[in-house]
Amino acid sequence: MAPGCFPAVSRTAGPGIRTARRFLRILLLVPTFGLALLDFHFRNGNWDARRKALWLSGLCARVLKILGVGLRVSGTPPASGLLVANHLSYLDILIISALQPTVFVAKAEVRHWPLFGFLAFAAGCVFVDRQRRADVARVGTALEEPLGAGVPVCIFPEGTSSNGQDVLPFYPSLLEAAAQGTHPVVPAGIDYFLAVDDPGEHVCFWGDMELAPHLYGLMGQEWVLASIRFGKVRRAAVPRKTLAMELRAEVAALRERATWGRQATG
């Protein structure tokens, strides 16, 4: 099914149909990841931040198609600078990367996730230990390479993912480059919608959820609608705390306007 082309109403699938979907998708995902990892192994020696981001972008586009995730996009993803978005799921990285080769900042725990952790590392993801104040400064320095090369960097300032009921407060620590006005900043609001189930429980990945069972459940869904709305470019220098509050308000407003999915699944 082509991205964005979904039925207004979907039948409730029984366990057998969901199991068949999972089986088929696993059969498709195994060679997809295998070929991507071989490509990385044999050709990544001279890859810079842009080439790694391109590698991840192609992989994410293929994975989204296999998982039945369609994209509805409003606005324009940034070609450079900082992208600031709310955080709901590991799918956030896939949809953003598929739209535009991007470098991501992720919490340190992601590095140890099965498969996804290695893929994030291979793609040049910058990991931050938010429990160590000094690590934020290191991350800021590490981001200068992709930003200087014109590769957009995505930050999730909530610091963790949520169930999508609200946008959590933004931590200002990683917004230093944006606060100084050195790089342009674009806010984005992300939402997910399903035919039958609650996306807050079956797409959003939050709380004490475990990756393997969650992904197994996601692969049984007939389709997932992913909405991402990009806001206007910001360039003005403002204090970090002020910027964090303003960006959070913009992201929340962008999400509130994503009503098409609720209408489509109602």
C-alpha cells in the first residue's frame, strides 16, 4: 500500500491475520537489514556524516514500507540546521530520516538496544548521557561536524518518549547552538494513528515498555498513519530557557492541527 493511501475504515483483524503479517514482515526485514549491514561493513571506511545519514535514510524508507507505515507531511523538512520535535516512538527516527538524511541525538540507552542500537551508531547518531552534566557539552561539540557540513540534526528535547497525550517540558541543555542563533531551527509535531488500536499503547514507546514485545505487536498492525508537520524556520538568538518554552509551544500547536488522521480512523 502506498504511503498516505489508507482505507477510511479497517476491519478488526483476528490473531491469525496479525501473525501472518508479522511473519511476512520478518521475512522481508531480515534481508533488508542484512544487506544494509553488509553495505555498511564494506563501504563505511570513508563515510562522513552526510554519507552515513544517506545510508540510514535509504534503510528507513525501506523499513517503513515493509511495516506498512504511511507518511502524511505538511511543511518542509530542514535541509540543514536543527530540527526540534516531540518524541513518541522509535518510529520517529525512521520517518524523519526517510524524509531527509539526518543526524540524530539519542539517549545513551539506545546504544545498547538490540540491532537498533548498532544501526544508530552506524548512522552517526550522537548519544548523550543526560545524567552527566558534562556530557551535554561533549555532545554540543560533536554536533558541530554534521551542522558544519550542512547535515540537519534532530533533537528530541523532551528527553524521553511519551504516550502522545501531551508534549512534555523541553530541556534547554541541547539547544545552545540554536539559542545563539548560529544555526536555523525548525520545530516539528509528530502524531500516529491506527485503524483499530490505541496508538498511545501500540505505536508510542514509553514508560517501562520493552522493545521486542512492542515491536512484535507493531508488526501485527495492518497499517500506521504517521503525521509530521514542520513549522517555520527560526534564526533569532534568545536565551535557552526561553527558546525551549517557545519551541515546546510551537510543537504542541503543530500537533493540535493534525486532525486528518483522527477523521480518517473515526
